[in-house]
Amino acid sequence: MNRKVADEPAVNRKVAIIILNWDSWRDTIECLESLFLIDYQNYVPIIVDNGSSDGSIDRLREFARGSLQIESKFFGQGRASNPIEMVEYTRDQVDRKNIEGLGEDSFSNQNLVLIKNQRNYGFAEGNNIGIQFALDSIKPDYVLLLNSDTVVDPGFLRELVRIGESDDTIGAVGPKIYYYDNPSKINSAGCEMHDWYGGAINIGIGETDNHNRFNEIREVDCLHGSAILIKAPTLEDVGLLDQDFFVLLEETEWCLRAKKAGYKIVFAPTAWIYHKEGFSGTEECVHYYYSNRNRILLLKKHQTSLRKPIYGLSITLRTLAGSIILSVTGKPSLAICGLKGYFNGLRV
């Protein structure tokens, strides 16, 4: 791919990259393969395993030894690097915030840090465990939250950091995200907040892009949760992800919090990643439940008392309409999941 970027000095800020894994080792390893091929060196990859039961830990160990290969249409077949040292911790160990014998210079992109959670803590808390470990033990300049179901372009991190360094008031930067199965179509070019909807909508979603559209660096309301580069001082000021959300809209809530604190949320058009999408039957139920529940939470946390009734009515009508459509199209169980989430959100 041809890339046009500004002629600016290279930057070399330390980045801790948090990848949350839950029963998805194939996706995680493909993501790691692409990560080890990037043209940026000053980073530390951290896998947080959320209590997987699919053998993920053993597969990650095989990957670190260099004995596990995975094919990808983005980089072919074969290991991206020589065997690497994988350092393993339990959640109890990282929670102590003082891992004996290790300092911030003990980790590099020649290591793979694995934090093993005993159960699934959800997206928000799972990532927070990795973020807090990074802030305590690695002392990075930036923390990148990267979904396991992504493949990254070799120049993506260099571009994210370059743009992040261009303005002291930038708190977080997000890439241009394409669909993994259709790389010419945009999944997200940043996100716009729609209060009537109760959440954010991806800019450019589903639009064909030949790398000539959405090419301006610009402020956005929030960023897609599959990849967000956050400055460490911003995290220390604004706080971590809100664990009340468990999964879905936690990145939207964080971005709204950061903007209220005076930070810019910026879309980086020259940083590219490729994102997989799709749900199993169980995941669909979880999606509808937390989508409806968390829209209510977002309303409660970020709307004024005058606007809450108006936007609350809009979210209620949308929830009811969605449930009716699901029911008449033969998916009543998903409608029930969504309604349960809605009423749970009202009670929280």
C-alpha cells in the first residue's frame, strides 16, 4: 500500500499494547503475528487472558516458542520473528503492584507478557488489569488497547504515535479501521455521538474506500474500541475504563469523560488496521443485552437532568421497536435478551 505522511521527525515513545484474549487464541495469534511485523520498535505486548477454556494459554506458549504457525491473507504463513520470551503472571501477582526483580526497563518487544485471569472479567475490567500493570511496571508514554480480532498495518503504530505527539492536548488517537473480510470498506473512521441513539455511530461505516477518503486528521466524539492509543498521563488524569459497562460502550464512555476533562479525541487517517466482525448465537444475546443496558448507563452518567427524559424516551422507543422486529423475524430469544438488558440498565 502507498502511504503519504507528513515529513516529520520520527518519534520513539514507549507503548504498552494491551490485547484481551477470551477463547479466541487463533485471532489473538494472528494479531500478534501482524504486530511483530510493524516498523515501530519501542513497544511491549501484553496479553490479558480472561479465563479462557479453549486451551489459549498453551497455544500462546507454543506461539512464543516459535512452534505454532498461522496463515493470514495479510502476511502469509510463517513466524514473524524468532522465539520470544513469554513472561507469565497471575492477576494476584500483578495486583500487588510490585513484581520483585523487575523494573520498567525489563520489558521490550522481545518479550510477550501474559496475565492470566481466573475468570472472564469483561472487556472493561480485563483491559484495566493490563492497563494498571503497564502503568505500574512498564511506565509507558502511551497505552494501546487493541482488540484480538484485528490485524495491523506495519506503519499503524508509528502513525498513531506521530499524530499523538503533534498536539499536547490530544488525549487519545484512533486509526482508520477496515473490515478484515472486505479491506476496501470502512468499519470506522472515528465515531460520532448520537444522544437519541444512546451511543456512538461509526463514521464511514460500510463505505468503500480506496485510501483517498477520510484522509484528514480531525477531532471526533469518540473512537472505535478495537484500537485506541491513549497517552499515559491522560489515563492517570481521567481514569481507566468504567467497569460498570462490562462490555460495549465502555470506550465511548471513556472518550466522553476525556473530552469533558479537556482532551482532544483524534482520528488518524494514515494509521490502518483490519477488524473482524460477527457473533455466535450466544454472543448475539450478550450483544443485545449489554447494548441496551449500557445505553441506559451512558444516559445516566453523561446527560443533564433536562435531557435525560427526552433521550430516555428515544432509547426506550428504539429498544421496543428493535424487540418487535427481532420477534417478528424469528428471533424472540434475542428480543428477550435486549429487553432484559434495558430493564437491568434502569435498575442499576
